Amino acid sequence: MKVILPDGSELALPEGATGMTVAESIGPRLAKAALGVTINGELKDLDTPLADGDHVSVITAQSEEGLSLLRHSASHVMAEAVTRVFPDTKVAIGPSTKDGFYYDFDFPEPVSEEDLSRFQAEIEKSIKETQSFQREVVSREEALELFENEPYKLELIRDLPEGETISIYRHGNFLDLCRGPHVPDTSRIPAVKVLSIAGAYWRGDSDNRMLTRIYGTAFPSRKELEKHLESLELAKQRDHRKVGRELDLFSFHDEAPGFPFFHPKGMVVVNTLLDYWRKEHIAAGYREIKTPLILDRSLWERSGHWDNYKDNMYFTKIDNLDFAVKPMNCPGGILIYRAAQHSYREFPMRMAELGLVHRHELSGVLHGLFRVRAFTQDDAHVYCLPDQVENEVVRVIELVRRMYHTFGFDKVHMELSTRPAKSIGTAEMWERAETALASALGRLDLEYRLNPGDGAFYGPKIDFHIEDIMGRTWQCATCQLDFAMPERFELEYIGEDNQRHRPVMLHRTVLGSIERFLGIIIEHYGGAFPAWLAPVQAVAIPVADRHIEYAHSVAAELSAADLRVEVDERAESVGRKIRDNELLKVPFMLIVGDKEAAAGTVSMRARGRGDLGAMSRDAAAKMVADESRAPRVDG
């Protein structure tokens, strides 16, 4: 028989050949690296038999699919290790994730971080034993019997639709309910690390039992694992919750779980960020609007949020009528559009809002500024004609990239998601919209990943993923075409033909959640904000109390130039003041003593550059001003 390889060539194989046969036929290096195989686009175990004419691709850990497969198998190995240490443990589920894997357990006794090393030791044993992963297909009755002492598996089995193929995987003495596929044996998982422990509700439902979630990660080599662990340690040091507390930017309190409290220095950063945002949007032709926080139930029913998003909303009553706290800005913005009749001559119409929204999140998923219950969304809606869509999308992409460049995010990955199986609108509308988005990306000569069928039900979209200094990616910006809202709210404009038409509507965000973006840049910079964004741009440090008056006169000159400056009057040594302000990531320190006061100078220190020596007050003020200048915005 013959199979077809990814390059289109044919490979002759004996009857009964498997994915491993293909790998061995191509070469011993591939056979050694092979983890799985795709057969006609479907990921399978390497020992899956092939048929004549199959399209076959051998999968290694160098691909996303292969790395995910490796980590999925590692989660099974960890589950085996855990049940070796605690034999009466009940196992739940254990998928791979973007950066590793986890498995949820119901332990017979409390476990802690100290137990992780015991699990790690058992994992290493399993890997050395080269245990084979073996797949079996069983009947529903057999599955129920095999897992009679595993309540979570029994629940999963009973929830499977009738006629569903039920498969199990064995390795060593461990048995798991799993669709697969898996690596051939445990030796193909050379680098595994158990990382942390947390709580998680069974199936993510707070009404269910709280389980213990063990996180881990796996890589195809020790070198890659060590590099990842170094990144995790760096991320731990830069954790925005830790840095935010140290820099006195924000806090969280039990009286308002999931709702951040911004301190004076935090508000300086937020307001400086928003000042820049406003300048960029004014230059890009947007007009800012503001819509109410609370809106009538009927609006949310019309928008579809009441039926589809109600569990994530907060409600109240006013005059015995139902109202909801807005989880999104779109419906309010649409009411502003509907407040007047519009002509095609007004298009494109760009309206932006820094709108405070509230979304109910389960307590278990709240995470600093990254996952909160109240946040400011930098939404904008562009109403335009069909032949203006491509140009408007180009403008959005340029704005996104320009603003990201300001924060040092030059690695921006874009994804174009197209029509899903369930969608509204005609095939012609979708084709025209998808073509406009693809053409906009093409005009800018940008590479992007195509995600077929992953668009929103109301239209295709471009998502933007930024990469931070630690190599982590974050999806913040998005540009979406919306066919639903104009129809639901009967949006109209008077066309050149003097007839009524539906406008095309673009949703877009650049920073996304301002709070989340702040958390991202805190970790990206490690708290050492660029001088224009720093809460305190300079601090004057008097050597002794007799120099405080001179320090204040130096600070006054900087303040007069609209610079953010403080005077450190504490009764501490100069060395201690310098160290403390270095920890606070202050960009500039102006140290003044007898010599400086007599000469009318300062001793200058700059973050990352150390002692710059003596300089005149004017020169020092000019240096701080020049390096603290806000980003240039071209109108």
C-alpha cells in the first residue's frame, strides 16, 4: 500500500504498517523523535494501523501538537505517581495546557507543597521504567466496571452519549479513561517537573466538591525545561501582585473580592496610560463617549446578553424594574448611534469609550489584575460603509501596532478567525468580510495565522497576541466585524440613493482591559516603568536635615516643568535612601549635600546607569525632562 506524506510524495509500505513504520522508513532520527501521527488530519497513536491512500504526518515534540501530546502523557505519568504516594486518591481529569499540564485529585488526606518532591521522584521512576502506553476500546459496561472505585470517572462515563467510543489507556499499573492519543512509552518524556498545587472545583462548578489540582510541565529536553523554569522564576520575581504591593500601586481587600483598589501612585500610572491612549485615539480620528454603568433589562434582552451571559452579570432594581450592571460597552454605544439619524457622508464614524464593566467571575479564577470582576475596557465601535471596511481595518491594525511599540511589544502575532459552524449572516456577507480582513493584513504585508471556523458567531475577527520580555504571549487587542448588533438594534443610515441601509459595524479594543494591561506591563518592565510612565520620575535626596530646604528648591524646579518629583526627608543614611529608591524603581535620584548646595549643583544618579556625577540644576532638570517626555503622537 501507499500513503501520502506532507510534501505530497508517496511512500510504499507493507500491509499492516503503522505510523511508526512511516517514521522508521524515513529515518532512524525521526523514529526516535516520533511521538504520534496525524492520519488524514486526525492525531493518533504512533502504533495506529494505516490504510492505502492515507495522508500521514509524523508528529514530534517540535510541533505544537507534539508538545501538547507529550504533556498530556506526562499528566498521566504524574497521576500514576500521585496514586503511588497516596494509594486511596481518586483521580478526576488531567489535560495538557499552553505551558504544561495539570491533574485534579480527591486526596484521602491533606497534601501540601512538601509532597511535590515525592511525586517528582515517582515520575522519574516511571520514566526510567520505559512503560508503554496501551490503548483499549471497551464497552460502557466494561468501563463502569473498570472504574467502579473512581467516582469522577464514573460520572464522565455516564455523561458520554450513547454509541460514543470509549477508550482507556494503561501504562505500568495505572489505568485512565482517555481519548488519547499518547506517546509510545514513558521514556519519550525526558524532562518533567511538578510545579505547584492549588484548589479547583470539580468541573469548574462551585456547587461541586473542591479538588486538589497539581500543575506540572514537560519538555522534549532538559535544556528547554531549565530555560522554562528560569522564566518561571523571573515571572515569580516580577509577579505584578508582588511588585504592585512593593511599589504601592494597588491592593485587594476581602471587603470587595475581585475588585482592585488603586493607590495614589497606581492612579498616576493609570492616568498617564489613559492620557497617552486619548492622544492616540484623537489623532486617529476617534471621538470619546461615555455610557451609563446600569442599563435596563430590555436592552440586554435585545442585545442577547440576558439569554447568553446572564450568569456573569450583576443586577439591581430601580423603581421595581430590572436593571443590569453592564458587562460590555457595546449596547450603550449603540444607543448613542441610534440617538440621531445618520447619513453616509458621516462615515466612517469612530466612537471610543473607556468604559467600566463588571463581570462575575468565580472566586477560584480571580488572579490579581489579570482576572478581576470590574475593569475598564478600551472599546471602540466604527460604523462604516461596506467599501470602507478594509481601510478601517488597516487603520485599526496600524493603531494597535503603533501603541504596542510604545510599550516595547514589537513581537505581535496576529490570527484571522473565520466563519464558525453556528453563525448569522449570509455566505456572501462572510466572504466579503473575511476578504476585507485578509486584504488589510495583506496590504500591510503582515504574517498571520488562519483559524478556520474560530470566528465569533456574529462575524470574523483579527486577534493580536503580544509577546513580553519573558516570551509569554497575551491576547489583548481584537478587531471584529459584527453582523448581529446592527440587525438586533435596526441600525440605519441614509445612503447616497436616499434609501435606508444597515451600516457595517467594527468592534475593536487595543489594550483590552486597562487593569489587565497594567498587570502585563508591570511584569514586562519588572516595575521599572519607562520614565514617562513612572509614578515618581525623580527623587531629591538630602544628605542631612540641613540640606532639606535646598532639596525642596531643586524639586520645585522639576515640578514646575510638570515632572513628578518627591523629596526623601527620612532620617536615614544616604546609602539607605539610595537603596530604597532603587527598590522603588525611581528613574532619577538627585543627591544634595554641602558641596552641591554651595555650588548650586546636584549629584545625579540614573536607574540602570548608576552615578552620573555632579551637574548643574538646569542640566539635571533637562536630562530628567528629556528622558521623561511622553511618547510622540503624530496627528
